[in-house]
Amino acid sequence: MREIKFRGKRINNGEWVYGYLIGEDVIVGEIVEFCDEYFNTEFWWKVVAKTVGQYTGLRDKNGKEIYEGDILDVDGTPWLIEPIGTEERDGGKFGLCASPYGSGEAYFIDKSILDGKVIGNIWDNPELLKGEETT
């Protein structure tokens, strides 16, 4: 079973935070204390909802975790990992990506994408997608 976790950009300083998603715009850390009446987490950060992306359960060729919204360089072509949906078939394919970005074509991720490396994400590095707008 893959690990379920998310990332998002904090609204107060724009830094990325990783943890569990509550609602659409809050990411929290591990539960560190709980009882019948309350619980406490390591942290609790409000994030920009449109920047939230789920961990795909996959890693690039350098071992870096791949999240929705990441941009991978695969043989010189940028591939955007998009949160369009998921499907597991044919030996571990998961999620969708577009190649080249903006082509309107979508492909299920297969093992060849894992030969690429994460070079950024759509929020911090939209220029990696050759000037395509990111709304």
C-alpha cells in the first residue's frame, strides 16, 4: 500500500509543507498526543488550496518523491504530473501525465517516466513548461 501524504504552499510564507490534508487547505503533521477529548499534531498549516498535490507513491531516478504538479525531465521533454485521476494496471501504472506539456495528450505513467528526474513543479517553475500558462 502506498503512503498517503500531501504537500502545499503555506499561505503565510510560501514555503512547502508536507503532511496530511484536512479539508481543502490545511496540512497537518503526525498526531503527537491524543485522548478522548482532543488531539495535537506536530504542526497545522493553512495552505493555498490550488497548490495542494498528493504524493504519487513513486520516486524519480534520483529517489526524489513525485507529487501531483511536479515537472519531470524525461529525455529533455518536460512531463507534468497531473491530478486527473488514478488507475493501477499493467504492472504499477499510476496517475496521468502529459507529454509534451500542452499537447492535450495524456498518458498513464509507466516505468519509463521513472527514468526522468523531478526538475521543479508547476507553481515554482512554470517556465519549465515552455511558457504555458498555469491557472
